[in-house]
Amino acid sequence: MITIGMEEEVQIVDVHGQLVPHDFAAGLAEFGTPEGLMDKELHQCVIELKTRICNSVPELVTALRTLRAQAACKTAAQGQQILIAGIHPTAHWQQQQLHEGTNYPHYTRLIDEYQDVARSAFSFGMHLHLGFDVTAPKMAIMNRLRHVLPEVLALSASSPFFEGRDTGLHSWRHSLLDRYPRMGTPDSFDDEQDYHAHVHRLRQLGCLGEDQGLWQDIRLHHRYGTLEVRVMDAHPDLDRIGLIATLLKWEAETLLLELNAGHQSQVWSRACIDENKWRARRHGLRAQWIEWDRDDVCSSAVHFERWWSRIAFRAANASERGYWERQLADALDEGTFAEALRQRAQADADWPTTLQWLAAMACDEPPVLQRAGGWR
């Protein structure tokens, strides 16, 4: 019923695990793949991976695995490697080079408008695109899909450190992103026309460029027409990504069926969703969740079991169901990757060692370069 695709922002680091600028233009022809594309970003230490459109979560994970391997090959050709987490644990934004100047008018406009907000926001996320039939009530789905943004943020949380300091949070990334205007949890909208009218009004008033959309935690994409969930930290574990994609896909399918059957469930306010978003950022999967439909507070074990009970009938796809059955219990038991990173950093007491561990996790099967420039 729903197609999916993912964008993932990966960090480019040197052999010591420190962020470095990457020559994005070099090697593009050599490292192409039908599984998707690679693109540059505002900061030169980033490559954005964009999967092809997929029909199932296993397809998506396979495509992302291939793209990660290609990115590893491309960076290895320049003596670099990739690292995947929501924020680099020790880097300072003042040392990062940008794509700016006459060759990069889009990024130059962003820097001119947002100044140090843009320069300092070298965070790394993953965005899941959900594609629907043209008749689907996308805005009604988006209004309600907002409710589970904190849960998928908690599952992805991987950014406890900033500039070498333990922030005490599981996801510091949103502390950087939420300084932008028009960011965070979106308000609800009556329908797609209402949403597009708001974006058009912002463009007319000079708040957005002609080809710009909103950058919030979930948005109706202004070019693709997909619902793009943008709240998640980048995460090194492909199985965890498969779990997150499964939950979002099943939730969206469940909402679509409910709405088509005339069931109009309550739409939560931005303020209510942000209460759970804070709990996810601060406590990760150890959070106590507020269930606003029943004014109840419960543990992750209870909260996710209730979620599962609601969407379980969408579990006809055995390969997707496996992500839930195998991965969710492990996630609730292990906690966030932020916790694993924090424990590793404390045990190592040596950032170069921890950064090398992080870089080693970026590819579950390290690629082998060939003289012809390909990979196997």
C-alpha cells in the first residue's frame, strides 16, 4: 500500500576518526549504484545517501547497505572513512568547511539567511519517505503520524556527546536543529490544500525560497509529495533502522485504513507531542511515556506493547514482521545507541579509540577496493 525510501547523512572522517572535508565531485561516476544516489550537503564532511523507491523494508535495508558500502569505497579512495551517528562526539563546528560561494548558490543563500545557526548545525539524520496513492488523505495521516515521532526518535537516539562533552541527553542533535525557524513538531493542518497554502504564503512573504519547503520533524514534501519523517538521528545499526522503518510503515498503513473506514481518531496538539519528544531526547528508551488518549504514563515496555497491539494486523509481510519480533525486544533491553556510545567512551577513556570503534560500525561488511575503481 505504501512505498518507502530513505535519506541518510553519513559523516566523513580521517583515519583518526576526525571530521574532514570530502571532495564530493571526485569518483561519482566510479561509485554509482542502481540502489540509489549519493549527494553533497551544506558541510563538506557529509555525504547524503538516497535509496531508490522500495516496496518493503528488507528492500530498503538492502539498498542502504549497498549505498553505505559505496560511500565507504568513495571515501577510502581519498584516504577517508565513514562514521554514522547523530552528531560527531568531539568535533567543533568552527573547524568545518562549507559548500559556499558562487558554485553553490543554494547553500550560500542558507548561510546568508541563517548565519551561525546553519554553520553550527552539523548534525546527521535519516529521513524516511512514505509514498501514497494520489487518493490517500495524506494530511490526515500526517496529523496523526506526528504522535509517534518521539518513539522513533528514542529508537534512533545516537547523539549524547557534543564537542567532547557528555550532554546528559540521548539525542543532542535536536538542540542544534531546533534553533532554526520553522523547525520541530509541526502544527496540524485541515488538509493538503491548507498545508500548501501555508507554504505558499511563507514564500510570498519572503520566509522561504521559491523551491523551499518546511524542515520540520515530519513534512509533506514540496516536490515528491511523500510524507517525510525527519526526526530520527542517523543510526549505525541496519537492523534498528529496519525496525524504525517497519513501525512507521505499519503505522501509516493502519492510519490509512482507519481513515478510509471513516474512523477519525483524536489529533494531538504540538504541545502534547513535544512533552514526549523531550522525554525521548532526555531518557531514550528508558522514558516514561504520556499516552494522551488516556491521560496515562507508562514504561516503554507497556507503551510499545500497546502500539504493537494496535498495528499488529498489518503484519502480513513476514519479512517485515521479523524486524518487530527480533529487534524490538532487543532494543528495549539494550536501550539506545547513545547509551552504548556513552559506555564505550567511559570504558575507553580515550576519544581516538572510541572514534575508531564508531567508524568500524559504519559498514557491517567492510568493502574491498578494486583497481578499476569498483567494489565487491
